[in-house]
Amino acid sequence: MSSGIYSALTGARTRMEMMDIISDNLANVKTAGFKRGQGSFQSLLDEAKVGPRATGINYARLQDGFTDQSQGVLTPSGVPTHLAIEGEGFFKLRDQAGTIFFSRQGNFTRDGQNNLVTNSGLQVLGEGDAPLNLSGASFSVEQDGTINLESGETSRIPVYGFADTAVLQRHGGGMFVLGDGSGQATQLERPTLMQGQLEESNVQMVVEMGKMMEAMRAFEANQKMMKTFDSLAAKASELGSL
């Protein structure tokens, strides 16, 4: 059987994987703080050698996990517990199992104990990884993250940055976790927080739809190539039996 069919097969498979990334982007186009996922195609040379016996057969592979960290549009919501980060930075969150997440989703609310939490119940962590308690009827958040409570007390919501955001692994829905052995988060000295606003997803629907059409056409082309190679193999078998 011709090795070309394997090149077409891997090409079709990578386009299916790319479709998964695009579908996730489109599903989160309205998710606050969501950062679009990206993929990068690699061409692998199977048994590539220096010399006359080099085969140079190409196989395709998709490297995913890349994230477009560009700024999304900030939109006023009028909700005091909603916070948006302008520029670099991430909020630090924790679930009930103690797992730490980083996210730019600022559509927060208060739980029964007046702690600041996400819509899914994750705790928003303050300095020293303590829960942020916002007791009182009203409060204000300054751009540097300082929280002024009705009682006159103050606290701060920290914003964290990374020397290289590539250490963050996507966890779905705009959430990130640190990979094993990755660098540490550093609290930013001068973050810019906007109270009563939300950062929109940086997914552009028109762009993603165009990428989806491109991936579908490439998938169909690879399907036709596989059928062609299969037909050629069948004809070759018929000739060999004569």
C-alpha cells in the first residue's frame, strides 16, 4: 500500500483536531474573559535519513494548547462584584478540592458568607490566598485592586502575572492551571482593575467561521486523497494477479 495514504490520513485527523479547537472557541464566544485556543501544524518526516535511502515521508501532527492572550473588549455591566483586568494579569481561584486556577473571568458574585466567588462557586483568593470577604451593603474597588468596605476596612484583590504565559495549561471555559514543574505566579505591583465591567471573549466569530470552513475543505481534500490511494492500491493488486 502506498505510504501516501498515511499522509492523507494524518492530514484528515489533524483537521478534525483543529475543528475541536475552533468549536470550543465558538462555544465560548460569550464567555467573559475567555481566550481563544490555537493550534499549530507540524510536518514530521518518517525515517528521514541523510543519504540515498532517505524516505522523506510526510506526516501531519497538530500541536494544541496554544492560547491567544490578547485583550478582550471591556464592557460595562453595572454590577459591583464584576471586575475586569485591563492589560496583563489573572485572578487566582480555588475550588473545594484545593486546586488552584488562574482566569480573567471577572463575573463574580458573593456567597452566603459574603465571600467573593465565581458563578461556579470557586473562591476568589486575596493576598495570602485567603478568601475575599466583602461584608456590608456596599464596597468599592480601586484600579490597583484595593477594596474599600463599608465598615472602613480595606483589603486587596491581587492580580498575578507570569514571565511566560505558555506555562499555563488550558482547563476549559477560560480557566488555566500551572503545568507540572512550571514557573510561579508573581503578584503584579500595578495592575489595572475596572469595577462594574467585564472583559469579553477575544474570539472573533467571523474569523473562527472562516477557519472552520478552511479546515472542512482540507478534511474533504484528504478524504478524496485516501480514496484515490485506495483505488490505486486496488488496481495495483489486480495488475499483480494477471
